[in-house]
Amino acid sequence: MKQLEQRLALLCATALLPAAAFAALPNGANAPDFTTQASLGGKVYSYSLADALKKGPVVLYFYPAAFTTGCTIEAHDFADAVDQYKSLGATVIGVSADKIDTLNKFSVSECRSKFPVASDADQKIMKSYDAVLAFKTSYADRISYVITPDGKIIYSYQAMNPDKHVANTIKALQDWKAGKPVSVTN
């Protein structure tokens, strides 16, 4: 198991694999609704996408595994940008196949209690968003979606490298809020 964790950490830390051209749901698609257990600041609650969308747009991001190098970097990036998302009326939720006990710790230490992370241990959410990692199907692929309050996906970005997920989703939200076509270049 330790060897698998080390290989996954290496994969998350580097961008050795290109994004699969077929994976993310297309812009304009209806975002599949879901309710699942999530943790915010180490406290478990029931997260509903439909309820979150009533408050504004949602940035939904999938990541392979808590406490791996790339996933930790990405969690820090999203935590650092929470105020920017709030200024755009948006919220953030991260989803992985990790168990909720692991996410309780991850939500405090790596997400800095700034946004929730949700457990998709049965992978129903990952499958509905075409976010299952192709070569290791027990893990999520690294995909970020921007979903508007009407439940439409206006932007998706898929890359194992965590570097552009935050900047790209913020730019997509800025374009949407300004009434412009979303014009983020990947």
C-alpha cells in the first residue's frame, strides 16, 4: 500500500500524463446533482449540490487522494483563493474517493477549514462527472468544473498538474459574472 501511495504522490506532483481528451463533461451540460457526506473544518455534514447552487455558482473539483503532494498543493491553492471565489458569489467543494475520516483531517490541515471536501467512496459522483482516473479507477481524475446556479456546466478543466485549476476557474467565473462568453484558454 505504501508503494502505491508513493506512486500516486509522484503522479499528483508531476504532470507526466496528458489529460484524456474524452473525460470531462462538456460545457453546457447539466451538472449531475448529488448529496454526500462532506467535511468542513473537521466537522461532517450532508452536502447537497442543489442547495449550494441556490446560493450561487459552485466550483466542483475532483482530486485523486488526500495528503498526496499534488492534491495538497491544490487544496492550499483553493484555500488561498476562497475570498476571491466569495467575491464572485461562488463556493468551492472538493471531491475524492477518500473516506470521511481522512477528509476530516484533510479539511483542517490542507483545506485550512476554508472550504468543504466530500467523500465519494462509492464513486457515484466521480462516474457521473466522468472524473474517474482512467489507469487507476479507484481514484478521481483531477478535473475542475464551474457550475452556474441554473445547474449548467460553463467550464471544465482537466490536468494532473494542479497549477492552473484555481486561476482558470476564477477567470471562468469572472467572464460569466461580466456576462461575457467564458474564454479561458487551457
